[in-house]
Amino acid sequence: MKKEYTKLIQGALFTDLYQLTMAQLFFRIGIHENIAQFDYFFRSYPDYGSHQAGYCIFAGLEWLVDWMQESVFGVDELIYLKTVKDRQGSRLFGDDFLGWLSGKSITEGITIRSVEEGRVVHPYVPNLMVEGQLAMAQILESSLLNQINFQTLIATKASRIHEIAQGKLVLEFGLRRAQSLAANAGARAALIGGADFTSNTGMSAALGYPPSGTHGHSMVQAIIALGGNELDAFRAFADVYPNNCILLVDTINTLESGIPNAIKVFEEMKKKGQKPLGIRLDSGDLAFLSIQAAKMLNQAGFPDTTIVLSNQIDELTIWQIITQIQNEADRNGLDAQQLIDRLSYGVGTKMITSSGASALDGVYKLTSIKDKGKWVPTLKISELPEKTLNPGHKSIWRIYDNSGKAISDLIALDDENPAKMKVLQLHHPTDPTKQRAIENNQISSVESLLTDILIDSKIIYQFPSIEQIRNNRKNDLERLYPGVKRLISPHIYHVSLSQKLWELKNRMVKKSLNN
Amino acid sequence: MKKEYTKLIQGALFTDLYQLTMAQLFFRIGIHENIAQFDYFFRSYPDYGSHQAGYCIFAGLEWLVDWMQESVFGVDELIYLKTVKDRQGSRLFGDDFLGWLSGKSITEGITIRSVEEGRVVHPYVPNLMVEGQLAMAQILESSLLNQINFQTLIATKASRIHEIAQGKLVLEFGLRRAQSLAANAGARAALIGGADFTSNTGMSAALGYPPSGTHGHSMVQAIIALGGNELDAFRAFADVYPNNCILLVDTINTLESGIPNAIKVFEEMKKKGQKPLGIRLDSGDLAFLSIQAAKMLNQAGFPDTTIVLSNQIDELTIWQIITQIQNEADRNGLDAQQLIDRLSYGVGTKMITSSGASALDGVYKLTSIKDKGKWVPTLKISELPEKTLNPGHKSIWRIYDNSGKAISDLIALDDENPAKMKVLQLHHPTDPTKQRAIENNQISSVESLLTDILIDSKIIYQFPSIEQIRNNRKNDLERLYPGVKRLISPHIYHVSLSQKLWELKNRMVKKSLNN
């Protein structure tokens, strides 16, 4: 797409048409400026088929607010909207509505309370709440979902990969198979979730993060075609990048050519007082080859070099590689943990596309609206109980047990303070037979999860650095029970409704069904 | 991300760092301006798990060329690259290399021959070939793969959905669950592949395509919460959009409330001389509800209204809905085909994320390089025969049998002209036991598939409209045998090497293994 269109396709019109048609309808019937509350929540953790997430990492908020602030219904947007026709060729949007819309930024009159980025989040919990004039809060829906759903999805995948990799370096390099410009949002989300570097040069520049990358097969091939050989190629690389020398050893034959040639070059570097960093394996049985590579590198006197693994890696592949090393290192005369500790992982396609679960099912639902100054809860009754909304104006809390681990997220009404209750009544969100009471002596703390981000168009939140966001993740993961974090069939974390919210929901469902 | 970073993260630095480190290495050893050829090809059709593609629809070329043309290593890019450090804190990029790079656009010295967008394409065929100075052609890799892989992936998914929907309207509305800004490229690719409209307002504006969309549940909920009911909401909608009246009928209860209320409003519209368009079903058993809705609408005198189906739809869901209608319409007193013909499909998440296959495995491989004016083929020998490259400077052809159907794509050397051969020897790309000969009387035509797009930095191609690209797809699909197009276990289309290319590849593999 030509750059002249960038503003048009990335600005205020980055929304579904039906948000604008609904906004105009609200305008015409005079309810467009009624204050409304919309909840953002997702209904299920990503299910990758053979493995499933038991938690998500919240991400995307800063980019959302940037977009809101910088997206305005300006001249270009209005010129376009005036040209949109209905099926009979009449104008779809009238000058009355466009006049109201004109010059407004998406932040106009909007208040956002949200969980902070990097925090662990769970289904059905309204992790972000928007309050604002009905029309603008409606228009916001599409882009909000787009940004929060995708970055949360990728941060979650990255966190799983980071956790199974035992904290060893994870390099994000998915740009080549990423979804168009989502390579950028995806790289950011991957860094939030646990990747340590990205190869995406522009995103590294924008985030002030050092980019990462070495070389590909084409370097070796080009030098061979022009009369050289693999050794020449490795020498050239060591010569140009003496401080960053990681050699890709599988262009010809990993064990017979690549590693022996890499070792020759490492020896030459050593003589010059240089420190070779390691090798990269990009094909074949990565566990077997890691073991063989480690033996050869150790024997040659390079036990500290790193071994970077890449090629369609995801959390299961890493798990399998580590398990195979644990099983086989010993009889190969290697210490398994030492080998595992020298591994790094180059993760591309499967992280940035969240392979196996390509979308998070986050939704944005109208839950209350003000009528003559009073909040009226709204409710969409669904034939599926779990799709029935939690009504009203709410707050969310996280309950930690006496060992400091999180045991439940609690959705309460705004005028409740679970931190001050002697007994917490926790209701399953949909199943009336499931409830439990927790006394406050069983609890070490009850944390309010929402932070004020935007109040009535004004940003009142200091957006944290990526490092701070990564710390949020780290802290939250430490406070999750291991069962919730396991890769397969994780323990289901409890999400509960307070007694008061549960009663309100039941009253409303009954009322609605009797109508 | 703040807009001030847009240029940085969407311009020339939208690439992997290792492309730049390789380019600098080529520069330092003095081969950066050797002319090289890189082939773009993918190795396998998308496999969605329970269903598989038997062809792909090529897309993304125009956006790639736009990006190349408008992305320059300018002041901002160079300022950043000067700050990138190696592991010891020294500068990674020298002034010598940055001086060479400075001011260059990505098109600099580049020649591209490619299949046109919208065409059917197959694995292992080099559907796009780049020729240019080694360094710049290398830098191009990441963004080229990003753009072609993603748009081809989505156009392919859209084509499958369009085909199974029997040509009925398909509306793309995936923005809310799309991958960040990939909502834009994805909407374009969906339109190429077979979606008829998109709800993405900005992309509709940029492409000059009418956007599509009606209303969501929140409209009905807001009006109910403020003292009205579903009927009031529908009346308001019909009043504001008399020419675009499609009513979402599942906010309360589809059969007991939504459809009866829609019919009431349709009757009122009819009296006013207005033409109601139809209803949308967004939950429940869509096949069952379509049948019930059709009965109710027919009985009420609205047999021509459309029934839009949405809610996690993909090609299998549509197939299931159509099959169920074919099985059950009759005993419900309906004509199955008439009902199928009045359906439209709102397709979101599963199309724009290519659910089940979230990436296309396209690669970009160095296949020849010029040494003193002479092309030298390069080859990466892989332990997997299907990963071993096809060497040399090639052309590609499509062979049509006497019924006008495509039976094989043929990869040949550049100096061969299969259109003039009496007998075509077709070799399986990797299996030496598989080959066949076709005499030219069995063939109706042999089509050269590559078109010149860019020659030595200059665009010499008139990019077609989306409509023309859609026609490319339509024409190609008509010339595919049905078995290749089926949703499950499609017939494998033949991709072959010419006799001469086959011999070259064998000679090179032997030579390489003997080294």
C-alpha cells in the first residue's frame, strides 16, 4: 500500500463500518452522549490443539492509547465518509452526524481503567473497562479488540516459550512469516511475554532495544558459488564480526563440515585474543545435533560457546529437546544441565503467529449505560450460560493465599471492597452449584487489579518501559501455582463473582426471561 | 506505537538485522555488487489440520513494490544503524558500509519477474524471482517474505471460503480479531481471494471499495437498557437505514423475539414502500436457524430477503451448513437451493488469521550469482531432498491439456522454451523414479507465468485493479480440475522440472556431495 494511504488505513477509519453506522443511529435517536460502560474480556485461554494455555499475559494497552490519541476524525476521514453510499446510492452518513464527529479524537470523553501490561490475566474477567459517551465508546471497539487481542495472544505464547526454555535466551525472529505489519506489534508483544531480543530492526530502534541476528545460508552459498568454501565464509564472518561471531553450521553438512569449520575459525579467533560466541543449528534433529555439537566444541576447548537452535521451534519443541538431552546427555559423557544452560532459541513463525491458536477470542461488551444520571446494567442473555454477560459497573480483584500465590480473580460490583470483607463468597461465573467461602485468615492479600489510564480524554498514566512490563510478567508468574503454568491440560485458575454481583446477575436473567 | 515511529518501523528497517549484517559482510569482501538471483517459493500448501489447500492464490506483490519504492535508507535509518552495538559495545556497522547504503531505496538495481496477483500458484515453483546486487537483494528478503507469504495465505483461505459458498456474498469482517495492522493487508488479500466486501472502513476507502456492515448487539442492548425494547431498536435502525436494513436477530431470542420483531419492522417498511434487505444470525445452529428463519420470512411475505450468517465461520462450517440445508430443507417445505442462494456469510477471525494454518512457509533462496559476467548456480544441499534448491536461472510455465485445464507447472532453465517442444519431459522435483513425457498434441497451450515487474529499479508493470486481480483468480480456478480444489485431501497438482534443469540439479548435487 502506498504511503499516502497510511494515515487513512491506520487512523480513525481503522474500524469496522458498523461501529460508525451504530454511532450515527445513537446520534439520531439522541442517546449518543449517554455515558456507557463497555468491558473487555476474553472467554477462553488459547488452545493450541495438543497444548493449552492456563493463563494469558495482558499486552497492547500502550499502543491502543497511542492510536486513540493520534486518531482524529479529520478532513480526510470526513471527506471519505461523505462518499459512502447505501444500497440505493444515497449517502450513508448525514452532515448532522458527521458534524458531531468532526474533529473528535478517539479519546474524546473516554475513561479507561485497565490491568497493566505484562500482568497475568484470566477469562471472563473484565481486564479493561471503557467508560464514555455511547457513540465514541462504540467506535472504539474494533481497534481496541484488534490491539489487545493480538498482543495478548503473542505475549502469552512468548511467555510459554520463555518458561519452558528455563529462562535461556529466546530470540524473536518471525518477521519473514509474520502477518504483514503485525510483525511490529508481534515483536513488542514477544518481548513483553519473554523473548529477550528481536531481529526486527525497526522495532528494536523504536523500543530502544538491541536488535539480534547473525547470518543465513545465503552468505555461505554466495561465497561458495564465487569460488570459496564454507571455511572462507566463516573466516569472513569472524573477520567482520569478531565480537558477534555466531556461525550457522548447516549449509552443507552440520557434523562433517559446519562444526569442524566453525571450530577451525574459533581456534584462529582464540589466537587473536577474540572470543567466539557460538554456533546456530537450523535443521535436523536439534537435540541430537546439540549433543554432538557440545561434544565437539568441548573437545576443541570451547565449552562456553552458545548453541542457538532454530527451525520451526515452539514450546513443545523446546520441551522435547530439553527432555531428549536430559535422557541422552549422560551416555554421551555430557552434563545435561550444562548443555541445556548453553542453549539459546531462535523462535520465528510459531511465536509471532501463535501457531495452533491464531486469535484470542476477546470481546468488548456494553454492560451498563447511564440513564438520567443513574447506571442501568445491560445484559445480553445467551443460550450458552457462559456467554451471558456480567452486568453492571464492576471492579476486579486478585486473591492471594497465605503462601503468596494467586488463587482466584474476583469480579465484584464497584461499591464492594473485598479487601475489607471477613468472608469472601466466591461464585462460579455460570454454575450456581459451584461456590465457596474463604475467610480472610486464609488470605495474605487482595489486590485491586485496575489502574486508571485515561480519565475523560486525559492520559493520567505513566506508561512503563518494556523492562518494567517484563517485570510485571515475571512477578505474576512467580505468584502462579505451577499447575496453572504447565503446557498441557493446565489446572483451571478460579475466576469468581462476588455475592452481590452474582445476585444482580440472577435477578436480571430472571427479569429478562420473564419479559 | 506513536506515529512518530511509523516511518522507522514500516520503512527500510522493516527487516531482520541479519540481512544488514550479511550485506555489510558482502560489502567488506567486495561481492556486494555481484548480481545475484533469489527465488521466492513456498514448500507446502496450507494444511489446516482437518482440511488442506490444493492450490494457493498469489497476493501481496503490489504492496511489496510500493514498500520497496518508498523505503529508503535515509537520515533516520542511518542515524539508528550507527548506534547499533556488537556484544563488546563497538559499532556493528561501519561508516564505509553505511556510506554505500546511504540514500538507496530498496528498489535500487533490483529486477523482479513474478506471477501476477490473483493467479493460482503451487509449491516449489519460483513464483517470483529477484535479480539484483547481492547486498540489496539480500536486504529485501524479510519484507518480501512477510508481504507475499501473508497475503497469499489469506487470499488462499478466502478463495476456499468463496468456492464453498457457491459464489454467494462473503463479507470480510475480521478486524477485531486480526493481527494488529495486518487487518489491512488481510482485508485486501481476502478481497483478492474471494471476499466481496470488507467491514474495514479505512481499507475500503483506500481501495475504493464500498465497505459493508450493519449493527451489533450493543445497539439493541443500549436501547433496551434505556427503556425501549428490541422492536424499538429495529424500528430505529430501519428508520435511519431504510436502504440498508439488515437486522441482527439474536440479541434476546432468535426465533421467539428477533425474527418476529424483524418481520414486524419489515411489514412497516413495506407499507412505506421501503425494501428490507434481511436478517443476520450470529449464534446457535446456523443451519437449523436458517431453515426456521426462511420459513418465517417466507410465510410473512419476504421470500427475497437475505439471511446473513456469522459466528466463527470458515469453509468447513459453510460446507456443513449447506449440507444440512440440503438434507433438511425438503421436510421443512423449503427448496434447499433457493435457501442456499439467499444466504450470505460474514467471515471474521477464521479467514483473516487463516485459522488452522497461521503461516505460509514461503522462502527466498539464493539460486545463482554472477561471477565475471557468467551465472553460477548455487545450491544448498539438504538432508531432506525436498529442501534442496533448484539451481540456476529459470523460467516457469503452465501446461494446459486439451480440455483447457491446467495439468502441471513446469520449472525450466531460462534458455528453454517448452511452448516449442514436441515432447515435454516432466520430472518430479525430487523423486527420480517419477517422470513422464507429454507430446504436444496432448496439450492445448503452454503459458509463460512470469511477468516483468521491475527492471533495474524501474517499475515497468501497470498494477491491475483489485477487480482485475479477482478476475485472474476466477479464470485460474475455472482452469483447475475440481479434485485440486476440493476442501479435504485435494488431488496433488503436478509441479515438474524440465529435462535440462533436472540434469543440472543432478550434476550439482553429485559435485557437491563429492566435495
